[in-house]
Amino acid sequence: MKRADELNRAYFREAYRTGVHGWGVLEASPYAVRLLEYVRERAAGGALLDLGCGEGRHSFAAARLGFRVTGVDYEPGALQRARKIGRETGAPPAEFRRADARKLSFPAGSFDVVLDYGCLHHQPKSAWPGYKKSLLRVLKPGGYYILSTFSPRFRMFKGAKRPWHIAQGSYRRCFTQDELARLFAPEFEMATATEQTGKDGGFHHCLLRRES
């Protein structure tokens, strides 16, 4: 689905050029932070990869918890903003590199934890096998995968007849918890899954563990 990729790249390039978009810049999701805190007790000081890191808000949150963080994004403007925010706020160190989540070049088993806040739900279905293969290669056996993605209750999907659309120039998809569990089976066990509801809701926040 090449068209979806082209739309996404144009959308995110402009979003990071202008800084005008619909997600937070400095404050990490409290749902993601709680999962990071849980994982820290089991992988203290471990190496963490932040997929689609954007301006780095979750990278910096993980670094504050003691993880050794690498944030990746395919949009150079996002990485420039992340580095600038890191300098200006005195955030703990995190490395930022340009990379495609579906074609990660890190050595096998490089990370104890992989975090994806809002990257998977921009991937067309044809890209899922590459995404999963890349995730499995860089995450250690027994490692943790933290995922936050759109649910059918997200405002752009309420009442929709299909689970994907092009909105505001970007491809977006929602998932049920069962769909996520099936997508990552059998290599991952779904440890916890919480759906965020309310005014800013419409997200699944999941913790999965790679089978040893």
C-alpha cells in the first residue's frame, strides 16, 4: 500500500516542520509511564528502543527511569526537535537515530524493551509482517514490548464501517485487543491491556512479553 506510506511521510514531514499537530510534545502518556515503571522493576537499566519517537517525550520519560534509550523515527524533523528539546530542558541523555520501524538495522537482541506509542496504527496491513519481523529481531527473548495504539473508540473511528481511513492526510488504523493479541501471537504473550476512555481516550495500552 505505497500510497499510504507516501501520505504518511508527507503528513509527518509537515507536522514536524510546523510543530502543528494533535499530540503532546513534552508530557508523556501516564499510561505508558506506568507500564515503563512496571518494566523497570524487571529490566532495570536495560536498553530501550522507542519506535516512532517523534519529539522524544517517551524517550525522555524512559531515560528518567534509568533506561538506556535509543529513539528512532524516519522523519529527520522529528529527530531535530527531539534533540533540541533534550538540550533545552536538560533531559537525561537519549540517543536519536533515523530509522524505519520495519527495517531496523540494530544487531539482533539489542534491546530489553521496545516501546511503540502511536507508530503501529500508522502502518498499513501490508507492512505488519515487516514490522513484526523487525521487532522480533531486535528484542531479546523474554524482553518487553509496550504498545499504545488506537482503539475503535478513538474519535476518528466512532461509527466508522471499517477499521482504517485516511484522515488529515495520514493513514490511521484502529485495533481491538483481540486483534492485537492475534497479530503478535505466538511469539508474544499479552501480559496486560488497558483501554483508555473518556475525553482523550480511544487508545489501547498493552504490555506484551516475548516468549523466551
